[in-house]
Amino acid sequence: MELRALRYFVTVAEELHFGRAAERLRIVQPAVSQQISRLERELGVRLLDRTSRRVRVTPAGERVLAAARETLAAAARVRVVAGEPAATLRIGLASCDTTERLDRALARLGDAEPRLVGLPTTARLDAVRDGELDLALVGGAVTSTAVRVTRAWSEPLHAVLSGAHPAAGKPAVGLGDLDPAGLRLPARDVDPPLHDAILAALPVAPPRPPAGGMLNTLFEISRDPAGWTLLPAEQLAASRSERLTQVPLDPPVTVDGHVVTSFATPERSVASYVAAFAD
């Protein structure tokens, strides 16, 4: 029995969709189906009921799912232990997350030599689950049954405006004072947890489709006197632009930051990571 087959099964069980599981695993769908079928033959039980409309985990599949997660977590722990002599702490983060908080946390974790890995949010979570990262930093509304998510800090959201926006230069602005028609948001797949947290803070849904990636969003805002978006203040501090300005919200709106670790990571290590990144 291969760990790869167990990982494929866990991914399908979490997505309940072979196509989405294949996208998350970054392989073709037939390869996922073949591995699941092979695993079912090897175990002698049906793990999934699948029709053209839905995928459902069978009772036997639920039992195997719990054991598979434990096995994958144990394998991840073996990788962590094997890498301990090098004392390299592998941290997954967004490419723009080089903030003062990160610098402060690395100083607090001074015994380890850090290796920073910039990855999209979903890939970060997968890498932690698979033992390829020791921890990841994720802001926003994070939910996962495959990794441990621990809230470590909160930070304010600020409005990002073009320099020609009527609210530019004000000490603060209310969400109700910003024209919903000017709202720009990156596409959800850029950072699903942060996207969902920002949507939850908005008084109305955005009237136009997302603008693509973060850089594209900020470029559009810089050219539109009515354009605006919301971003964490710490993220903004690391990416200043002369054509954009940030204004605090009144009343303030905050977003939580999380440290994501494997279930195989020792509690003592998790506590030290959370303490390092805490407010």
C-alpha cells in the first residue's frame, strides 16, 4: 500500500469530487481514479460511492479515512524528525508576506535556520499536510480537517485607494462611505480565506466580478479615482506604491492570522510557533 494512494483517497474524500481532487493534487483525473480503484481492490472494500452526479464516502471509507489521515500525519512526522539535524524551519507564506511580524517571529525562533517558501494558500495547506512545510501563515477564514489551524494574531483591514480618490488623505473612512461600485477584489482562488474574510466584512456584495490577481487589482485601483479594495495593514506596509494610499477604517475591521501545522507536529512546537507570531 502506497502513501500516494492514501493521499489521493483523503483528497477525494475531502473534496467529494474527482475533478477538484485532481486539481488540488495537480495531476490528471484518471490517475486519481486508478489509484482509488487500486486501493479498493487491495483493501477489498468499496471506499467511495460515485455516480455521475455525486461522490459519497461509504461507511468502510469513513473508517479507512480516519486511519489514512493518521498514517499520513505519522509519515509527515517522520520527515520532520529526519530533517531536525539541519535545524531548517520551512515556512510557507504568500510572496508578499515579508512583514515586520515575520521578522519579529524569526528573531523569536532564533535557534532555527528559516527557509521561506512563497506559495498560494491552497498549496501552502497541502504542503503542510504532506510534510513539505513545517508551518504556514494564512490570514482570514481558514477551515480544514487535514491540518491544524491555530489563531495567532489579528490585524486591521485598511482601505486601499488611488491617490485621486475623494477619501485619500483622510485619517479614516467608513465602509458605508465608500462607493460599492468602485470595489475591486482579487479572484477568490488567489487567497480564498482572505477573500472570504473581506466579503464577510462588507456591508454589500461587490457589484462586479473579481479583478484577477493582487497586482492586477492594485493596478486597476491606481487608475480609477473611485476604485478601492480592502487589505490587511501589515501586508500593505510591505508593498507601498506612490499611486496608492491606505486609509484606516472607522469603525475598525480586523482579520485573524493563523499558524497552520501538521497534526503530527508536537504540541510544544506548535505552541512555540504560535507564540512567535502572536501579537
